[in-house]
Amino acid sequence: MDQVADLLRAKGLRNTAQRRAVLTALQGHPHSTAAELEHRIGASGTSSDGLSRQGLYNVLDDLTRSELIRCIEPAGSPARYELRVGDNHHHLVCRNCGRIEDVDCGVGRAPCLDPVERKGFSIDEAEITWWGLCDRCQSPKG
């Protein structure tokens, strides 16, 4: 728990029970939705920390803005949160079951792709999502 407190302080955030609960709930559970986090926090007995649904969204927003967590929003899916930040990785998404897997960037630096036209933008990031069927959804049932 001290490591989580140190991370919060390093980003200039107060070390609150609610922020610690969210960061702890994300450990080992990348690509979690807010609903999954709410369930996990409640199931772990930390709901006594006074984390309402709105409070959860406030914490997620604070942690995202401070770059302690990353928010991804695959089309047709609720926002998902992960601890893996700052490494320019991308995602594979299964069209059938919604499973999401991280994929390291082949280039390693952002942006890893450049658009044909910049239209006056100074580009610093490219977000790539590959869609398809995961290995489990490709397997014949039977």
C-alpha cells in the first residue's frame, strides 16, 4: 500500500482511501470498466471508504488526468481503465466476447503512425485498436 501512496504523492495527489482503493482494484485487472471496479472495491470490503458511484468517476478522472491510469474507449464498449501508462502500447479487441489484450508498439515511440495530412495539428500520439476474434471465439464449440 505504501507504493500506491508514493505514486499518488509523486503526482501531487492527496493519498486518499478512495484513490488507493481504485489503484489497488486495477492491479491484475487491466481494462476494467467502472462497474467492474465498483464491484471489486465493494467486494473487497473497501466500500466503507465512502466511495459512491460519482466518487468513483471523480477518482477515475483524477487518476487519468494525472496519468496514473489510462482510459481507453473501444467503440461500442464502456470506458475501460488500466495501470499501464506512458509506453505507447495498443490494443486487440474481440468483436464477439469483448476481450481486450495489450499489444506493444512496433515502433516504440509516439506517434507510431503519421497521417497523410496534419491539417495544422502538432501530433503527439496515435491510438491503434485492432478488431477481430480472439482464440477462444475462433474455436469451434463442441
